[in-house]
Amino acid sequence: MESALSYEAEEYIEAIYKIQRCSGVAKTKELAEELHVVPGSITNTIEHLKTHGLVEHKPYKGVKLTAKGERLALDILRRHRLAERLLTDILDAEWSTVHENACKLEHALTKEVIQLLEKRLGNPKVCPHGNPIPTENGKIEEEKCIRLTEIGLNTVCKVAKITNEKHETLLQLSSKRIKPGVLIHIIKKNPKNMVLCIAGKERIITNDYASNIWIKPLEVNNHAVQA
């Protein structure tokens, strides 16, 4: 499914999908924060998407994708996440920078190029941040995992995915050696932050950053994990 929408419109579709997955509906304030625009500038683009049958907009409640809009969102996500894999796996781009570059690259990738790219990459299932890559048929398989902030003390976990792919967030997590596949051991928790053991070293992370990390618990262990 190829889109004739503008770069800006596709970014809106992608943002609505991500917010909708968490909240059920995308509110203007949330969209503005995700897209780094002022709330007042959103109305025209939403109306444009509505005329294309891609969204439903209820004043004071928010925006939700139609079935057509959700199918397009999955196509955009597929291009985006394969573009990220191209940047990291083939071009050796830094893990924390590829999201923004993929946002620009994804809109130029045709269906034929995506098929070739997917084959060249070995049909990857997830992006460099652990998020699932939709299939060509618009299917997406979400791995069962939970937020790091919801895990109890003394739990051994494996990082499954990072849902906030903004450069600032990824840079912070990368500096603490937190990436998909990494083993962590939760040592301390308080209302503001968590103390984790990663590769034998203690790392402090705020709960705001930790809420973007989704993990799979392993066996409870009384010793620090050596990753």
C-alpha cells in the first residue's frame, strides 16, 4: 500500500497510531508533543486526513484512525522500521540517531524497494529498538512484555524494546548500556528513579526514562546479573 500523502501527513498518521495504541485515542496535546508542533497548527492537517477517510475526529475528545488509516499507519511503520535496520545493519549508523533519519528516508521508499531491502536484511522481525516490523500484509506481532517500572525489586529482566525512539531518550539509555537484549537486575526503586545492575555496574535511571523500556522477566536471582 503506497501513499500519495505528504511527508507531514504521514508523520501525523504514524504519531496517531502510536498514541492510539497506548491511549485508545490521540488528543491534540499529545499529538503536539509527539510531533513538536503547536496545538493550533494541528487542525488543518487533521481535517485533510479526515477528507481522505483516514481519521475520525471528535471535538474535545481526540482523533482516531479509521480501518483505512490504521492500514496505512502499519505500512508507514513497516517502511520506517526497515529504514532503521538499513541504517544500523548496512550503513553502521549510531543506534540512537536512526529514528530521525528514518523519518526522512521512509517516505521515499517504494513497495519494490522495501521488498528488496527486507530480503537483503534477512527478513528482520524487529527494528533496532526492538519494536515489531509489520508484514507486507499489514500484520504486526507484539511480543508479550511489561514496562520496567512495573517490575518488582530483585528481578532479573531482559530488555525487549524501547518505545520512545527520540534521540535524547535513546542517547540517555545508550549511555547506560540499555538496549534490546541486555540483561538487567533491579536493585532499588523509589518514586523518582530506579537503580539497575547492568554488566556488573550500577546505573541510575529516572522513572520517566524507565517507562519507555519494556522487558521480559527472567528468573529471580539474589545476585547481580553479569551481562
